Amino acid sequence: MARIGEASPPVGTKDALARARQRAFLVPDLLIEARRVVNTVISGWHGRRKRGIGENFWQFRPYVEGETMASIDWRRSARDDHIYVRDREWEAAHTVWLWADPSASMLYKSRGANVSKESRALVLILALAELLSRGGERIAWPGLTDPFTARNGAERLATHLSHAGVLPHRPDLSAVRRFSDIVIASDFLDPVEETMAWLDVLARRGARAHLIEVADPAEETFPYSGRTEFSDPETGDKITAGRAEQLSEDYRRLYTARREELAAWCKRLGWSYTVNHTDRLASEALVQVHMAMSADSSYATGVRA
């Protein structure tokens, strides 16, 4: 949505290439901003280690009747009169996939916003890459990188983004496997049915998704009045409203209904849904997503401002 006098995102192949060059130019600054955001929340961040199948020692604990004899650590048990089991740290083949929507609608920035939706989405994804990499997690961007583990994961991801060229409107999610997490930052303005159909493959495979809706305050409040021209950032189509304020009530109802339907669907799947406004701090969404990722699959989601 764009009002007369506000920048309308271009469309077409040439414009897509121009956007790719612009993204490559902006990514280094966005990486710096992402690290600044990380530093504001790092004190409350902790890893997601838990016991399970793996190689690293986790803890000794008392043997419980019914467990296999193979799980007993006989050397530790010989020290006293109790039988102990050696737990190992959970190291299933787990990857956190990260993706920020590159579609034209994400370029929107109203006068009341601090940044564009695209900039906010990329900062959130790069901040998560930084935090996860520091914690030793494997990360990846679907269709752009294979899963990797590196302390400089955010920097490596930023480099891939800088050289990526034109990114697809929606990535292929076939590489996202069971037990993996995926964080998707988008405005989710496509029809809800299309979004659900795209993400359904994740639900069927047992992956867990964390959706971050990046919203411009003007998109939510519709502060327009009088004669106003709106343009579709995806197609370039334009519509002129003689008295825009007459559209506000219906518009806000439809906008809210879209969000509530998508959030309710995520809740039924055990996924999380977080809303971050571009006139608010990125760290607010980062904390909420971290809480969702640290919880088990029974995490109760909801819409958050």
C-alpha cells in the first residue's frame, strides 16, 4: 500500500535486479544493526541444550526401573551403592532455517515508521543468526545455503545475501526436515489460504515454524483521508479513493481478520506467531521468538505487539 507522495516499490525484472543490488548495499549496515540488537538481549539468551541422543556428556542421574541396562554407567555406579545412568546431550540432526520475505511489498515504509519492513525483517533474521551461531546451532537459508555451523554464522549468511541476486518470492521448503525449526519474517499480506498451502509441507513433515509478521503502523491503522491514490507494490496497479476515510473500517476489519486467522492456525499446529511493528524495537520480537524456540512443541502461541 502506498499513498501519493510516498515511495512505491518498482515492479519488473529490471526493478528486481535493482532491488538485489540495493539489498547487497544495505546488508553490511543491517548486519551491524542486527549485532546491536543482539547486544541488547544477549544477557537473557541461553542455549537450547537438552538431554537425548548424542556424543557429549550431559549429566549423571539415578537409574529408573524400566530403562535399558546399556544406559547404565557402571564405572560411576561402582563408586557408591547407587546405579547411575549417563545422559548425553541432545544432538539430533537439527537445523534452524531462517528466511526474510524479499517481495516488493516489504519495501513499504510510511512516515510513521522507523525502517522499511524489509530492513526490519533482515535485521531480525541476521540477529537470530548471530544468536544461534554463538550457541553452536546449525543455521541455513532455504534455497540459498546448506545448513552450517560457524561462530560467524550471521556474517556468512549476510555474505550469501549480498551475492544472491534476485531471490524468489517464496523459497522451496523441501529441505526443511522433521524436528527442524524455521523462522519466517514477512508481512503475510498474501491471501491466508495461499500462505497456509505454502507452509503446509512443514506441518506434514513435523517441522516447527515461527512466523514473525512485520507490520508498518500505517498498514494497521489506515490513517488516510481525502482523495488518495494507492498502488499495489507487486503488480503496479493503482486505485484512487475519493474519500479514503470511508474505507478505513472495512479495511481494518479485513486486516485484523487475516492476522487472527493465520495466528490461530499456527496455534493449532503448535507454532508461534509474533507481530513486530516497524515503529517499535526489533529486540521485542527477538525475545518473543527466542522464548518460542526454547519451549517445547506444546508452546502456546498468540499475537504479540
